[in-house]
Amino acid sequence: MEKCMSAHAFITNSHVRDHGLRRLWSPVLKLYHFDALLPGSKARAAAATTTATSSVPLAMASSSSSLGAVSSFNLQTSSKTPQALASSLIPLSPNPFRPKTKLPKLAASPCRRQFCLPRRSIDASLFPAKKPTTDSRPTKVQELSVYEINERDRGSPVYLRLSQKEVNCLGDLVPFSNKLYSGNLEKRLGITAGICVLIQHVPERGGDRYEAIYSFYFGDYGHISVQGMYLTYEESYLAVTGGSGVFEGAYGQVKLQQIVFPFKLFYTFYLKGIPDLPKELLGTPVPPSPVVEPTPAAKAAEPHAAVKNYTK
């Protein structure tokens, strides 16, 4: 209680009227109900006295922890003037430990800012490795020999001189369709159908170079498609690009032998990626020659000398 009265005496001291100290002690005064004793209002001082008197019994009845907190406030009066007290609280003299040199300014870096994110290890079991894909197609190479014969009954070939020049020239087109026979010349198989684009005329070899795209049709057995360079003056190899029926998934190459241009050609297919070929399409081929001809039964496409539903 005596210490509380000491606080009252300190507050009523004249130097407390300083504006800065008034703001400093205002929270403490409000905490202990002495805010009414602040200088500047007699009415507030009287009200504060009444409040302080009435609150003494309440303060005595409070817990010991509260009394300890109040008693720990050891407020001491000071004989210093407000100006001296303010100067002691706010240093006005320059800091002797502050360096007088200016710190260098940091130049902006032209490089992009790089943000280092924490690296987290990912369990490999979340992303199982893909199993290497294996080609299940057969790799066995099967040979198939056929003859392409132009019997001059299909209006083939048709030479389209798009270059409008007297000699064969780049851009000329040659659509064609001829009859197809087995390698032993005993079976009518179907037809060929496609187009050749002239790429280069080769007068010193007496022929031309074409880019050929065409198909071989085998009736109900399906067809084989080929594409590549076709030379009229020597052997050529074209790529097998696919097929249908028993030739579905076929790949490999075919050798083209020019016998009599453009009437007789002999082909040897080297096929992969398909099951075993039907025996009807096989047989010992007749060696290519300008005089070879299909059997009369095959030419007539008699039932025993033609595949089922042979392509016409």
C-alpha cells in the first residue's frame, strides 16, 4: 500500500506533466486505476482518488500473485528535469560505433533468379519400368514368286505426258494394271494395279527410272502392297509396305526382274511377319525368260487353274 502511495506522489510531481512521459506511464496508470490522477484535470484527479480508495480493499483481497506483481513495481522519483530525462531516454548524439563509410550498393544481376526447391526422392515402385516391347511377328523369311504379264486386253499401260515434252521427262505418269500368275505359271492369281511416276530419263541405258506404288491382288487370299524405285533397264528392289488377308502384317522386300518391258516381269517376294503361306500359292517357279507363257488352263482361268475368287 505504501508503494502504491509512492506511485501517487510520483504521478503528482510536476515533471510528469511532460507530454512524452505522460504517454509512457499511461498504460501503467490505467492498469492500477490511476489514470484519473494524471495532471490536467482536477475532476479526473478527484474521481481517481475515490476510485483508488474504493479499490484498496479489493486489491488486498486479491491473490498473493497479484500483490507480488504490484509490489515488484519499485517506482522511484527522479530529480532530473523533463528535458534531461528525455535526453537520457532518446540518444541524440551520433553512435561512435556506426561506420562512417557507406555500404556498397548491390547491382542487379542480369541472370534469372534461381529458386532452390528441396529435392525429394520418389519411390521407384510408384513408376514401374516399362517392359521392353517384343515383336511377336514371325521373322521367318518366305519366298513367293509370281509373274506379271501384260496380255494387251486391259488397256494398260497409259502414258500421261504431263511434262508435254516429246521425250520421257520428270512428272510423267504411267497408270497400269496387268494379270498375275503363279511362279510355276499354272495358276491365275489375280491382277496388279498401281501407278508409276517418272523421275529420270536415262537415255544412255535405254530406259527410265520410276517411283512405283502398286499392289498385287490374290483373290480371297488378300493383297500385298509395295513401293519403291522401278528401273526399266535392270533389276530393282521395292519395299513391302503391308498387306491384307493372309498377308496382313507382311514386311520385307521384293525383287523385280524386267523380262520384256512392259509386257513380262518376274517378282520374287521375301516376306516376313506372316504365318506360313498357303501351298496353292507356292510351287517351283519357271525360270524367267522372254518366251515363257502361262498354261492354257491358267490363261482361261479354269476353276482348277485359278485361286478362289481371283481378282479380275
